[in-house]
Amino acid sequence: MPKRDNITSKLGDAKPRNPIRTFGRLFSYYKECKVAFIVAVTFIVIYSVSVISASFLLKPLVAILKENAALEDKYARYTVLAMGMAFLYVTAVITNYVLNRLMLECTVRVLCRIRIEMFNHMQNLPVAYFDSRTHGELMSYYTNDTDAIRELLHHSLTQLIVSIVSLAGIIIFMLVLSLRLFLIVIVLGIIVSVVIKAIGSRSSKNFVKQQKVVADVNGYIEEMMAGQKIVKAFNHEKQVCERFEELNGELCTVATRANTYANIVGPIMNNLSHIFYAITTMIGVLASMNGAILITFLQYIRQFADRISQISQEFNFILLALAAAERVFDLLDVPVEKDEGDITLVSATEEDGALKESGVRTGVWAWKEEKEGQVHLTKLLGDVRFHDVSFSYVPEKRVLEHISLYAKEGQKIAFVGSTGAGKTTITNLINRFYDIDEGSITYDGIDVRRIKKADLRRSLGIVLQDTHLFSGTVMENIRYGNLSATDEECIEAAKTANAHYFISHLPDGYNTMLTADGANLSQGQRQLLSIARAAVSDPPVLILDEATSSIDTRTEKLIEKGMDGLMAGRTVFVIAHRLSTVRNANAIMVLENGKIIERGDHASLLEEKGKYYSLYTGMTELT
């Protein structure tokens, strides 16, 4: 079973902390297909009983041969029994197909529900959760873990139920046939348990080592594939190959040792069944036991050994699959992002100075607060203020200390400073990707913690330094900023960002498909689309996080007018990569070690001849 071994190796050396509780929670998902599961279990019972009963018919078939009845009578009874046995085997074949089909349907529906729950839950998790995890780790929930659960529910669970039901039936029929011979089965069971435990412990230890080395090999391959340009640029192909050969050789050694123990379980079980088969035969012959009973009992001995072997082979995989399920449930138990806001954002109209809520987009926005049965509307102006704000990502290290600043309606505020000074953190606090430790942030006089996060973020347009485009057309990526925007509005937004020219020269224009995060576009073109996406959202407040850092000087000049048009009438926060882009800001904040050390406009800061003056006269870009 190479595929299942592959799944096992990907799960690492994790073991379920509470297998019974995890299995119970996993089993609760069968409410999605309760009827199908009940029918499947019923067919499992019918299948098991049919196979066991067919073996039991060996007794009367053998007994007929020893009777002194007329040949015609013996033939007639033999034919009936043979037909009965054939009917039972046909029944077993049909029920086996149906039960597997039903279990497959249940498995697909359960996994569908689990994936939906995981994806929906991830959308509601705080940004901090994703900061501490790699993309590969997050994707493993949807690939390795769910694949292991699929094998558990479809294959292992089915085999486990069949084996348990069959063992119960086999034991009953053995007791009916001969209590003395059943004592041999008890001895067989004890010996098998000791052997499996001894081999299983050694096999488990070596599989843990194998899984760790497999993880190392997979991680190395992923890292080298992602960094192929760097490998080739520095001519390290030979060293990379040598390191891979070293890791791969270690994997071969560990895998050989691990699978040696795992593969001897089957032969040992077969040999034990043969030995006890022979012992049972000898005892039966010496005790002058009825031949029909002996032959039938021998058949059950073989079936008993097969079922025990089946359970032992599934056991380790079941534990590892439950570990995968535990990982999924741990994800689902992560607390979602808290939102205690009660103020929402609505479209409004102004009539004689009074605001009135509108059901259509008007371009006028208002904060809606319901208090004591009354609805209060406050016009969204874009007045954002920080009041003695302190913040830390981790308690041990403050990132911002006692930050106070304000941006009045329509003002452009720029932040400059070296890497790590806290510029991006300030903008992350405005849209509440993180919540502050001390102080307060107000938006049009309202504490942002009182505004629902979805409505707060809907009022903000963001252009990030690291652009991200989605698979789809250029038009669809621009429309992502406002899903209700028309094609004409998207084209107008592209013109505002000066992206229309290069889009028009793409093979299919606005219908050009983008793949792999826009890999078929240059970095500058991707940034222009990101700016167009922000423009089409028509936000009251803009956050530009080094939005032109990936654009060459010529392209930067082309979009300056478009950016000026985009920023007109809006409150804008700009994180500057090039000091030339902040000269026309109403206020420039110079940050260092999480503190504002200078503030003022371009001219006044130059007159002070402080940090800003040093940066501006010494270089044109911040590092």
C-alpha cells in the first residue's frame, strides 16, 4: 500500500493525545449521512455473517459424504447445500460492494463538511495566527491530514468493523463446534498478541525515525525548488545534489529498517496460523474428532488468524490518522477573532444637513449607532487620531511606545524611518489587524474598538508593498476591491492608477488570465493593479504601505498624477520608501525604535536639520 505509507510518513511522529475522544468527535460528523452509515453497518453485518455461515456449511457437506444414504438423496442434499453456500458467497460479494460504496459516500460527505468548517474557521482567525505559521503548514491541514482521515473513514474503519463483527461470529461458531479446540484458539490469541506487541514496538520506533527523515527530505526539496534562482546564481548545484544524496541515503537506511519489522508481521502471522492449523489437526485426529467438525474448525482457525492480522495492520495507521484528526480539531478549536463592535458603516444621503441611510451606494458614508431604540448617524470624514498608543506583538518587546498623532479629514500623513521603526505597525493598528495594549485610536471621534471590524476595514483602502493577485482575469483582480463595480468603473480605476496602458497591450487586455500570483506580469505591473484595486473601492481613507517601492522611477512619475487624483479628498497614510514621495504630505512623522522623534512638513523638518534632514540629504531611499 504505497499511497497509505506515504500518508503515514507525512504525518510525522505525532500520536493522538486522546484517541477515544478524537474518534468520538470524528464520528459525530456521520450525522451528515446517518441513514447511509446505518445501512452500511447493516450490510457489514450481513457480509460477515454470510462469509462465516458459508464456512459453517462445510460441516454438513463433509458429513453427507460419510452417510450411508442413497446416492440420489446424498446428491440432492449436497446440491442444496452447495447452492446455499454459493448464495451466501454471492450475498457477501454484493453486500461488500454496497457497503464500500456507502462508506465512500459517507467519507466524501464528512470530509466535505470538515474542509468547509476549516476554511470558514480560518477566515475568522486573527492575523497573528497566520503570522506564526508557514503556508506549507496551513496547507497540510487540507492535504496530508484530510487524506489520512479519508483513509481512516473509508478503508480502516470499514476493515475494523468487518474484522470485529467477523471475529465475534467466528468465536461463536467455534464454541458451537468444539469447546476443546477453542482452547487452542485462546493460546493462539495470546501468542499473537505478544508477538505483535514485540514487533510493533520496534516497528513504531523505526517508523518515527523514518517519518522524521522523510520530513527533512521533503522540506529540503521544497526549499531548493523555491530557491532555484539563487542556487543557480551562486553555482551551488553540486553542493545541493551532494546534500540531497546524503539525506536520501539516510532515508533509504531508516526506511529499510522500519519496513523490515513491518513486513515480517504478515509472514509471522501466516506461519503461526499454519502451525496452529497443524496442531489443531493433530489434536483433532488423536481425539478421534468428527471429520466434518474438524475441517470446519480448521477453516475458522484460518479466518481467525486473518482477522487478527488485519486488525494489527490497521492499528498503527488508525492511531496516526487520529493524530491527523486531532490536528484538524486543534485548528477548529483556535479562538476566532473577537469583534465586540456595535457601530456599522452605511451609505447615506444628505438632505438639508441631515443624514439619512440609503440602500444604494451614494459615495457618502456614515457610522450607524443604535442606542436606546434610536438610530444615530455620524458622517464618515476620515479623522483618525492616536492617543498615547503603545503596542507589542509579544509582551517582552514593545514595538510602539506612547504614539500620539492625528490626521484630519483629507490630510496626507507620511511615516518615514528605518526598517523595524514601527511604520507598518501603525497602519495595522488602524484597521485592527492587531489590538493595542494601551491608549486609544479614534475614527471620527469613535473608538475603533466600537466599530465592527468588517465595516472598519470596508472604509479603508490598502495598497501593500507585497502585492498579491488572485487566479483570474485582470478585470476580476481589479474588481476584487469592489465586487459590485461595473467594467467601466474598473477601467476608470485602472486609468487612475495609470495601469490602463499596459493592460490594453496584454494579449487579451482586461480578460488576460493571471496565474501564480501574477507571475506573467512584472513586479511594477502587479503593483499598479493593486493600486487600481484600491481605487475601485473608492475608500474614504487610504493606506499606502510603500506602494511605489516596486515601481521604477519612470513608472512612479507616470502614476503620480493618478495617485494625486486617488488621494484627493481622502485621508491618506503613506509609509514612504522614497523620501521624494512624501514632500507634499501635510505632516511627516519620523519614527525610530517605536517612537516619533520628529514631526512636521517637509520644509520645517529640513529647517530642523535633524534625522529627516540627515535622511533626505544623505540618500533618496530608506533602507
